[in-house]
Amino acid sequence: MASTKLDITELDFDQIKTNLKVFLQSQPEFSDYNFEGSGFAVLLDLLAYNTHYLGFNANMLANEMYLDSADVRANIVSLAKMLGYTPSSAKAPTASIDIVVNDAKGTTLTMNKGSVFTSSVDGTTYNFITNTDTTTSPVDGIYKFSSVPISEGTPVTFRYTVDTLDPDQKYLIPSIDADTTTLQIKVQKSLTDTTSETYTSVSGLLNLNNESQIYFLSETDTGKFEVKFGDGIIGKKLEHGNIIIMDYIVTNKLEANGANLFNPAGNIGGFSNITVTTVSEAQGGSLPETKESIRFNAPLQYTAQDRAVTTSDYETKVMSIYPNTQSVSAWGGEDDETPVYGIVKIAIKPMSGSSLTTQTKADIVKQLKEYNVASVSPVIVDPEITSIVINSTAKYDERATTKDANTIKADIINTLGTYNVSTLQKFDSMFRHSKVVKLIDDTDNSILSNITTLKIRKSFIPTLNSSLKYSVFFRNAVYNPHTGHNSTAGGVVTSSGFKVQGSITNEQFLDDDGNGNIRRYYLSGATRVYTNSTQGTINYTNGEITINSLQITEISNIRGSASTVIELTVQPASNDIVPVRDQILELDIPNSTILVEKDSFVGGSSDAGVGYTTTSAY
């Protein structure tokens, strides 16, 4: 009897055991064995388990060899290192403050590095410290430190003595919560010679020689960062007995984001009468870079090769410099509606908050300049929010659920809220009407159908009592099926109210005539009285609205609340909305209308059910 070859292609435990059994049964020595009823069954289990473990381990080992499939952080970091990428450490929240020392004297006043200011967030007190010495001179007798950056955390100083006889000596930053952007390294000559040199961090090899006072950072398999110095060919080599002095801040990461009221915890230069004014609240605190972020950014940085040429290079660098970035979009200034040459614009949506502080923007621009080419200047702008207001009516079968209309409506709101956070609110995230319709249908098994329409809304901030021109860019086509569409009823543009110079008693509004003109009017009862039929223009193709010189004196309340903006709402030509450049889309759920009704065609129900607007629910 010819023996059967063992099939080694299976990885499933049961199939491995079956293959072993078939193989043994093909051998003359075991042709009459009962493998299920003997001790052989245990041995077969053992062999199958062993083979299964080996196959699983081999499979996992293969996965860990590639950046795309690796799951162990240490392996991801190691693979990223081969691409020249260093993951970001934990980041300390940073704020900016103005400090006036009221009782100071002298020709100059110095605020030492490590000066402490306290702030509370959710009942917990955090320390914010300065990371450099700052000196000021009095102006008109006032000693003021302007826009001083302060970082949350505890200052730490750690020392190593270089031992060239120890080939395994490593220089680790002991804390896993150290913010490496605050790291300052000095190398002291020896215990007896206290002269020191300052070393700077580098990531590339450009313009380095054997005397360059530099160091390199890399993350270890424990999550801590290791500092490495030059070898005498690339970078200055350390000598036996040198003392490495590391100063850095250990932070609480995210917890102090949003701190906006600061008090001095001591004196400045011996003077204690201090007034602190917040320029920008604490921002940017973040956890160490995640595995997914490393996996995404490492290849992009390798492509960029330590320079920023393309817009994707800038996006990659920003995500590396500012890990608190949720989404980033970069484009050339020449692509704007009003072209500006020689700049690259960068819009950043942070993970916490809706925009960056002035100080944070300045810090990012400063770090980006190292990678600029030619005379291109980076400019950071805030995201432009385009709100999507939906009107949805959902029909449900009351026989298929124990929930009432109000409960189903609340479930729909939760579904839309999840979609808003997880899918929208990113620069490249489109609003797909069909997907939203399906999400509403899938919210509950009892929902039979829904009819959902939408409008889009943007706002602008007018300068009161100044005659100015305003431009609003929807960057999506506006519905205008024919010339003069809906002119009598006000076209497809609506606005919130305002008052203007020369007509301070009448609340004014804007609409369009279907012919590309923006009109200004007030209401006399239900009748529109037009005061300017050419107040501006609308481009139906690209959604650009221009409002000609208009002197606004007062802004009306919006939905019962005081406002500093004027809203413009339009009906889009398409139910799918596309964000362009610095646009971010978001569902305006509180101001949308959602109706939930019993379906009158099922269950013998004749009542229409109850509809609720989200405004009343909130």
C-alpha cells in the first residue's frame, strides 16, 4: 500500500489533526488503528496543537516584518526607524501669557527658566513653567514680558557620565511622559571643568561634520527615548568623563488642555506684585504618537526626505511637528479664489478645540521654516466650517418595535452624531447623501423609509459701522435650474438679520433673484420690501457670494441667542457636498429638523404619528 503524503497547507487545528490521521492511516503499521478511541488521539491532539502554534507564530512573525501589518509597537517603531522616522513623544499643553511685574526696579528684569504659574482645569491644579530665561527692559516704567510661552509639567534634570570603556552604555530619558520638544542638552567637560557646550537635535545628515554639536533621538522598545551622539565623523564624539546634562519637562499630556487662567506661584527677579494676562489658552497636549499614526506618517516623511516641496510634504511635517492634529490640508496660495503667490497655506483641525491659538500657529511656522525650499512661506489658517442642515422625515412600523416615535428620533440623532464625528469634520471627508439616508434607515429595524433633504450654511463676521465688501465661498454649486428660478419667493439664498446705516429701524435680510444678484430687503408684514436689488452677486456654479459695500450697524439674534456673525444658507445643486482646501463639513444637528412618523400603510394605523424638531429636543 502506497503511503499518502502529508498535507502541510492547512493551518486550522481540526484540519491539521485530520491530515495527520489520514497520513497515519495510510501507513501499513497503523492501518487498523482506531485513532479516536486510543491513546493516539491524545498524541494527535498534541501534534496538531504544536503544528498550529508553529504556523500561527510563523504567520505573526511574517506580519511583524512589514510596517503595514505589524502590530507590536516596538516593531512598528523599528521599521519606521529604517525610514528615518522618529515617533513623537508625549506633548505638553502650551499657553501664551503676558506678564507685568508692577513693583520691579532696575534697568532690566530677568525671568528665570522654570518660573512657575498655576492653573486649574476641572478642579485639578496644574503647574505651567517657562523653558528659557527671558529678559525685558521697562517701557514708560512698565516691566512687561509679552507672549511668553509656558508649558504644563514638571521640570526634570538628569545627568550621565560618559564611560567610553562601557560599550553598552545608553543615554535614556527616564520618563515615558517626557516631552522631547522641551529637551535641552548640554555636555559638561568633566567634574572639575564645568565649561559646557549646548547640543541640538537633528533628524537628517545635511551640513554635518565631525565637530557638529548634535544628538539624535530614537524611541526604544520600552517607549522611552534614547539620546545618541556623534561618532566623530558625523557629529562630535563625546569623550570619557564628559557629563551629559538633560533638561526636559514631564507632562500630564492631555489633561491640562484648555487651561486659560494663570497665577504666578512665586516671584520674578525677587518681585512679587505680578499681573498675568492670558494671550492664548493651553493647547497641544497629546499622548505619544499612536501606532496608526506612525504607520501612516513614516512612509510620507521618507518620501519628503527632510524637505517640504509638495503640499503633501507640508501636511506630513505638520502632523509630525504637531501630533494633536486631527486633520490637515495644505495648498498653494495661487489656488485660492484670490491668488497669492509665494506662500503655502495650511489649515489644521486640532483634536481638541476647533482652531489653533496664535502662539501655536507661530511655533509650527517656525519649525516648518527649517524644511522650506526657495522663498516659499507657510501660512497657517483656521478651518472654514460649512454646516449641513438636514430636514428628514422617517416612517416606521409600530408593530415591529416597542419604541415610540420620540425614542426612535433620539436614536437617529445619536446615529447622525456618530457619523458627524467619525466620518465628517475632516478636510477630505465628503458628505454622501445616500449613506446618510441608509444610516437613518439602519438606525432601527422598524424604520421603513426616510425622505431627507439638506441645505448648507456658512457665516461671516462683519465689521460694524464700516462700509466693507464681504465674500463667502461655499465652493459647491448652488441650485439654479433656470434663469430667474424662484425669484418671486426669494430664490435659494436666505440670511439671518442685521441692520444697516440709513435704515436702523428695519431688520434687513438677503436673498437672490435667480439671475445672479443678491438682494437686500426688509419685511413689511409678510411682504418683502427690497432696498437694494444689486447688493451683491452669486455665482451658482461655484457657490461664491459677494456682498458689495455694506455698512452694518447691528447684528440680529440668531435662533434667540446673541450673535456676532451673519449666516447665509443656500440650497445646493447636489445632495453630495465636497469640502475644498480649508473647508470642513459638519452636520448642524441641533438646528436640523427630524420627524418620526408611524407609517399609515402598515399596521392599520390611521394617525400620522408625532414629529419632533431637534431644536426642541435639545
